[in-house]
Amino acid sequence: MWTRAGLKQRAKNVLSTSYWKAFLVSIILMIVGGGYSPPSFNYNYNSTHNSYTGNGSESFGDFFAVFLGIFIVAFLVILAVTLAFRIFLGFPLEVGSMKYFKRAAEYEVNLNHLGYGFNRNRYWDIVKAMFWKGLLNFLWYLLLIIPGIIKYYAYSMVPFILADNPNIGSKRAVELSNQMTRGHKFNIFVLDLSFLGWILLGTLACFVGVIFVAPYINATKAELYLALRHEALLKGETSLEELKLAPPPPMHYT
């Protein structure tokens, strides 16, 4: 059973020799990894405005209607571009970032892992699986905030699973993440809370300090995945073949 202290200590050990590479990957992840939550607009057009007469009020009404139309079109264009950026560039980079941190935790520090998701044999499977994960989580949030948060943690291992096997399939990636996090969600939530002090300290430094904490958080999450993956393998919930992992080397006795 993993512990917060154990995960963090292993993350510190990894970062002690590769912090600035992890810092660069974390910056990229912060740029592309955030979700988008569009604001809501409520505009009620009341026909009683016709009771106002005069060319001045009519001109203002026409100007406001044109301005509102331009604003809505601009908003929709920005929304479409943002979503396209998130889906087609952000998703592969997020999986590539998780690949970097996972492999760094296994003592292979290689920035080339950032481009992992852009291989033509992986790209569309990664995009589809990450989109499916995001869609499911969004639908849960539509029900209530608490179920959405629970499912956020249930699906949190999907990027790491795709970093192991990008062709595992959308539904299987979500299912396996659910299995891995079963019984661990509250502890993962507490793990996130344990970083709150560092985040607040970084916020006090004009928010700049938060950037420097990100590698520590990401490295710890990679250690968490390795612990959950090991447990899932022991339980038979997945296999080395399914995750495309190399079998352990044979033991030689003398």
C-alpha cells in the first residue's frame, strides 16, 4: 500500500537529478493541460423596448444588436479554436508529459517522450481516448459537482495508461483507471490537499512560485501511477502484455 510520504520522497529523489527538465515539461503541461469552462450568457430581449421612441434609442438598439452579434461570433470562434487546441495538440502533449514523468520515475529521463503522442500509430487513439475521458467527466459534472469530482479521480490515470499503451482503447483505458483508483480516490484527494501549502506559498510569490511546485506534483503523481499499476498487476486487473510492459529480467542463481 502506497503512502503519501513514500511517493513524495521518491519524487524528490528523481527531481534531485532532473529538476529543470521536469520544470520545462511542467510548463508545457500547464499551457496545454487545462480544461475550458465557457461562461454562460443570459440575454433577454424584451419587446417592450418598442415603447421607447426616437431615432437616438433606435440607433443605440441597432448598435447594441450588432455589437452583441460580433461579440457572440468572436466568442464562438475563440471557443472553437481553444477546444481544437486542447483536443488536437493538448491531449497528445499531456500524454507525452505523463510519459516523461513516468519514465523519469523509472530512471529514464528523456525529453523526447514529449513527442510520444504524435506518432501516427498512436495519435488518433490517444486523442479519442482522452476526448472520451473528458466527455464522461463533463457529463458527470452536469449532474452534480461531487460526482464530477469523484469521477475526475476515477479517470485520473487514463493519461498514464495511454503513456504505457496508447492503443488500449478508449473504453478500456477508462475502465482500467476506474479499477486502479477503486478504494484509493479519497487518499488521492488527500494527496492533492497535501500540496496546498506549497501552492499557497507559491501564490504569495506573485503566483510565480506555483510554477516551480508543478514538477514536484507531477513527479509525485507519476509515482502514484506506478504504485497503482503494480497493485493492478498483482490483482490481475491488467497484464504486462496489455500495458505493453517488458517482462522482468529472469533471476540467475549461482
